[in-house]
Amino acid sequence: MPRSTPKSLPRPSSRARPSRSTAKPSHEPAEPLALYRVAAQLPRDSWGYQFSRDWPNLRLELMNRIEVGNGLLLAEVRMVGEGADQWPAAAREQPIVVKVEAYPESERNVLYRVVFKVPSIHTVTQRHRVLTRYPIVIQNGWSRFETFAGPGQMREFLAELESRVGPGHVESVRRSDMSLGKLGLTPAQDSVFREALSTGYFSVPRGISVTDLADRLGRSKSTVSVALSKIQNRLADSALQLDLASFQLTP
């Protein structure tokens, strides 16, 4: 019997083009963002934990930070209040601290540049892409900062923070922008209001004294005190709504 000749496969045409999928990439709807104010306990082996516990009325402000390689961060830290000039001696006892430079601005106000090993709280923040707004305020063993995030992102961040670092919680959520122009403040009053708001003067308990606030602004205590009184009167008379409702994070 004659052998059957296998059929040859057809050669691809030189005009043939690879087929392109017409399906569009799917995008999950983004979570609605809000401005969260978060409080997180510092790791007990961090450079700021024990010192801020020893000086509970001292306000530490982490102004900025960058990674400099080899697992190290470089940061600028302003300390305001009694004990601000005492930190270098305490920092030398912290294994996490590599280098400290001090730049005194006044007797109760010192700017430090510090190189230190990356703490666990920074690693958790990076993993969840939590963009913190500066300054990050450190007081009595706790840090407080603001960040834009979605509810799911915030829940996951707080869950890992709790398991790897320590307690943390949301203090407030702002869902609407604040229009300062509606207050009718003068430029001088506006600058006092912004500084007082960012440094926790209106918080309970108060995050900064009038004396320290005046030091930061470079004005006399009496001038700042009068300005704060006028600002508070404006706030009381204004119909401005900040919409700082508490937010329930359900699992």
C-alpha cells in the first residue's frame, strides 16, 4: 500500500498580524480618600520613646526625613519646651541613633539633624503606602500625624501596626476642606491660627503652651495671647463647619 504523505502545515502569511485583544484593562474603583489624624505608640526601642516619656511636656516635631542607605534615615527634628537641650546626652545611649547635630534656636527650641536606623513603624508605614504629612508630632511616647487614605488601607495599616509596633487608632477624619477665608482673619491672625492648629493648641489636652507657640512664631506671649482670643471669638461667631466627625473602623 502506498504510504500516506503527511500534510504540511500552512506557512504563515507575511501579511498576517498578531491579533490584538480589544478588552480594556479593568480598574477597580478607588476608595474614597479622607484626611485621617492618627495616633500611634512609638516602639519602645525607638530614639523618641523613652526621652519623650521622661519629658512628657516636651514637644518633638519630625519635620522631614530621607533614606540615606544602609538601613539609615536622616531626619530633622525640632524640640520645643523644657528639656529640648537635653536630648544629645540621652541619644548617645540609644543604639538606634548613629549621629546627632544640634542647632539651638532659643533656650527652649532646638533643631536637630539625626541619623538613625530605620524603625519598625517606618517600615509598616512604607508597606501600606501611608503618606504622612509633616510635622509628625511626638509627645509622651506617642506619635501623631495626618495622612490621606481610604478606609480599607487605614484598617490594614492599623492592624499591622498593632501586631508589629504597638497600639494605634484614628483620632479624627476630615472629609471636607477648611476655608480659612470665611473666618475673616487678618494675615497676622491667620498665621497664628495656622500655627496653633498644626501644633495642637486647640487639641484636648493642649499640645503646646502659649509661651512655646510665641517662641515658634517669634512674637511676644502677650501678642499671641491677644491674637488667640480674637481668633477664638471669630470661631465662635462663624458658621464654619470643619466636619471632624469621629470615624468607626469596623473589621
